[in-house]
Amino acid sequence: MVHQSTAEETPTIKQVEFNTIASSFGGLSSQTSKLHKYLAVSDYPLIEKPLQTTELDLPKNESTKSLAFGLRSAYDAYTKSETIYPSCIIFVVQDPERNIFDQRHLEYELQQHESPIPVFRLPFGETLSRTSIAETPKRQLLYHLPSNPSKVFEVAVVYFRAGYGPGDYPDASAWKARLQIERSNAIKCPTILTQLAGAKKVQQVLATPTSSSTPSILARFMKADESSIQGLENTFTNIFPLDETPAGLEARKLAIDPEKCKGYVLKPQREGGGNNIYRTAIPPFLKSLPETHWKSFILMEIIIPPPVHNIILRNGALEQGGVICELGVYGTCLWNQVTKEVLHNEEAGYLLRTKGDKSEEGGVAAGFGSMDSCRLV
């Protein structure tokens, strides 16, 4: 997001978070881009204050194709080795799945390619009944068609669109299902370790302010010069723990102060939107919890984007006024966990979410933001 705390301050780019599981709307984001390109020709020149097509620089967004290519790259890497059954990709989904139309575009891209890949949707709760582990040294993950149990596929790639929230794990069988997938030979998007790497606590550690006595932890992960690391650090906001370390105790003072809390957001180790606590709601929320639970949250400085004027279409109604935007950049990455070799690493399109400037949360599925696309200026 663009950050500008005062009108006189030069705007800067600040990183909100890093998601490593079920990053949604790649299928719909490219469609939204196409929609605005169509409207730029058919409607925008005809409105009261017309916009000419020549005035609009609308970048192409190929998130659907690019994300599907990332999944295909993993499939191709897996199938280079001999398989015992025909191979497939499994989409592990929630039941019921509210976001099915976003996911379908990725499925179609994989299935309607000149080299089609079988894709099957597997509700997370049916994992144990519809999959098994082959009794071989490789522990292949086998998928059994519900309509024809004698037909078996070897799962090359498991793409998780579920399994990121507590609601996905209502009982011990759900954890057993995740373990079954995790211990199998299939390529997981993501593995449990990759999912945990996107946790808020990890982001807090990576964004810990550095000093002459505390070198940047980023040097462990980046082969870059000091200026490059500094450039990345400049995109971070201050993120603090709420544990019992000296930094955590100082952050607790900020969080419960009725004035200082106004510059912060409290975040749990959760994904999916709608879980954060903002500004003056932080002190009463913390006081409603035992202090032993505070360390499961992180405290992050609020990003203050400059609002712009626009119109949002939500649920068939037009909302006009100040809006702010959050840009997400998709990426696909495949690596060999043993050799550390990166086999595929590419940018994969973008997601732009727009919301009213009075709204704190921005999640589309959570009911706060709207899909949008970029105009370059």
C-alpha cells in the first residue's frame, strides 16, 4: 500500500503482509482487468466527464494463466519421474466453497491447455475417504474417483484452497488428513513449513528493526548487497511482538495506551480477512483476554494511504467517495527441498483490492473490499 502520514510527506510503498497459502482471486483478477479494458472502449467515452481510451494505460493482467503455469511447472517436475498411475492435480477446497468461481478459471486453464492435466476438487473433509498412501518407499498420494472407485490417479500436486483457518480443523480426522497429504510424495502448494513461513510471527521477526549491534536477519536469505537489503527493509512497517521480551513489553504499553494505540493494528496468526483489531478497539480487546494469550498476536504500525475519489459497485449498489487500494503481486515458486535448487520462480500477475477509506479491513471474501484493476499514471 502507498503510505503517506502527512500531506507534506513523500509517499512511500509499504508491505502489508506475505501470504503463502490460498492466495485467492487470481482467476477473477484477470477477468476484472478485461472488464475494465472493455468498459474503457464501450462506456467510459460516453459518461458525463468522458475518459478517452487514449488517456488510459491499463496494463494486462495474466494472473490466471501465470498461476496455472506455476502449477503446471510443479506437475511437469513431478511427472519427470516414473508414476504408478495416471497423474493429476488436486484442489483441496472448503465445503461449502464460496470462492468456487475464482478457482474454476485456474482449473479451466489447466484442463483446456494443449497438454491438458486432470484436475479434481477434493473437499478437505473428504481427504481420508478419497485418498490413500501407496505402500511403497515413495509414499505416492493416490486419489480414488468417487464416481468410479476402481479408477485411481497419482497426485502430482496438491493445491490448498482450504486448511488455513481453525474452522478447517474441527476434529482429529482433519489433522490426520493434513498429515496424510503432508507425508505423501505429492508436491504441496504449500507444505506445512511454507504455510508457517507466512505466519504473522515470522513477518514480525523479518521486520525487526536493525542496528549496528543487531544485523538484519534478511542477510540469511538474500544474496544481496547492503543497499538492496536496506531497500527491502524500507518497505516494512514496524512490527512488534506482544510477548514478555523487552520489545514485547514496550509494545504492550503502546497497545493498551488509549492514545498511542491509534497508530496500530493488532493481528492474530490468522489468514482469510476479518480477524484484525484496529486502533482504539485494541485496549478493550486485550483486556478481555488473559495476558498469557497476548503473545499470540503481533502489533503493527498502521499504513496510512492517501485516499482518492472513485465509485465502487458492491452487491448491485454504487458507493461513491474516498477509496484506498491495496496491491497484491502473485508469484509462483518451486524448489528442491533437498538440494535447495530453485526450479521455477516467477511473478504471476496482480490483484488490486479497493475499499472505502473509512473501512479498516480489506478482504473481498470477508465482505470489505472490491475487485479492481490498475490504471498506470
